[in-house]
Amino acid sequence: MKRILSVCAGLLMLLSGCASVEVSDYRTEEPALDLRQYFNGKLDAWGMFQDRSGKVIKRFHVAMKASWQGDVGTLDEDFTYSDGTTQKRIWTLTRQPDGNYIGRAADVVGEARGELSGNALRWRYVLALPVDGKVYEVNFDDWMFLIDDKVMLNRSFMSKFGIDLGQVTLSFTKE
């Protein structure tokens, strides 16, 4: 009997270690994130892409202009990468009746789904990512955390076919 209880306890510990974090885990965290308030006006972000080994592959700066008309927002992003290349992405964000968000951009396959709770936002989407002349559809699990009225931290996990490709880390600063 002791052996059975020991095996059951071990399995329970193993399964609890597999439990994933949900955005609702942050529902009581403050300051509460209001996308229409934070992503409004001019923002800057600095970030880096790390491969799955943790090596920094590319650093970048993003200059953003954001505005809203009711429940629809536009985020106009200009990227400048450490290798001198540039990129533009324009997001259209739409607040849903349940308080969550849908996002669209030219290089997003389908639509991004954003869940908001407390100080956290979790975006899940597929990005058409150009690499060495080819375009790969990569899954993003994108977590944003409002630190205060000026700073937001962002950590994105990239994968393809369930295989970890790397992470993107960003720090946003609002003017």
C-alpha cells in the first residue's frame, strides 16, 4: 500500500509540474492593464531575440505610434535591428465585448487572440517570419506585463511543430 501511495504522490507531483500558467492567474495584479490607455501616443521598445540555447541573435529598437477610435486601436511600429535592417508592422487591435482583444497585422496569419487579466496580456498568434529568403509560419505565445504607467515588459516564446525556437524579450517605455 505504501508503494502505491508513493507512486500516486510522485505522479501527482509530476502532473502538477505540467500545469500551465493562465492569464487569469494575474487578475488581482496591479496596476490593471488598459490597452487603450497604455498603447496611446508615442512609445519606444528595446528588445532581443535569443535562440533556444539562449544566445542573443539580434537586438532591436521599436518606435511606436498608437491611437484609438473607440474599441479599435492602431499600433504603427518601426523596427530597427542591430544589423541595420528595418521593418514596419501595423497592428489593428479590436476590443471584444468580453474585454479581450483580436489583433491583425499583414504578417500575422489569421488573427492574434489576446486575453487580458489584471496587469497581464497574453497574445497567441502565428507570424509569417522571413528567414534567409524563406518565410516560416511560427507560433508566438506572447506575454506582456504592465509594471507601472510608463513601463511594460514583454516575453514571447516562439515554436514550430511544438519545438522551441527561441524567445523575444522587450521593454516598452511610454512617453
